[in-house]
Amino acid sequence: FRISVKDEATGKTVPADELSGGAVDQLYFAARFAAAELMLVDKSVPLFLDDCFVQYDEQRLTNALKFISSAAGKRQVILFSCRSTEAKIMRELGIKFKEIKL
């Protein structure tokens, strides 16, 4: 399973391994989320995300958290993170969440 993207400026197809780490992580997050939506008919099954945003820049992370917030209306989302950036951004956006620090 290989993912590539089309460079709109050049029209060329670019393999994922030639992209930044954040872009690659974003592509694979989108693929995993789409697969979960297709395979998990039962929307009550929670979605577990384990440190999948470590390489995201702040704008990419903000967009991902907005997306996850909208998806959380259908299913529980459990997000594990090694940093506090996600919680900071969710507070700034007014996204309701329960934080547990270990």
C-alpha cells in the first residue's frame, strides 16, 4: 500500500517518502481514519489515536483537531499524546475534552 500525492504546481506524482514527516503523517492519518469509517459500521466503537500528531506543525495540528472534534459527535475519540500542545489548542478552539495526565 503506497500513498502518493499530486503536486498541483508541477502536475507530477510525488511518493509519500519524498514529503515532510508532518505531511506523511497527515496522509496516513487520513487513510487510517477513512479505513476506520468504512470498516467500523458500529459508530459506538471508540477511535484510539496514539501520538499521531507529533510531527504536525501548529496549523496542521489545529486543522486535525477541528476535524477530530467534528468526528467525535459520532464516536468517542481517545487521544494519547506526549505533549500538551493538543490540549492547549483544543482549549483555544473551545473544544470540549477530558484531560487525564499520567
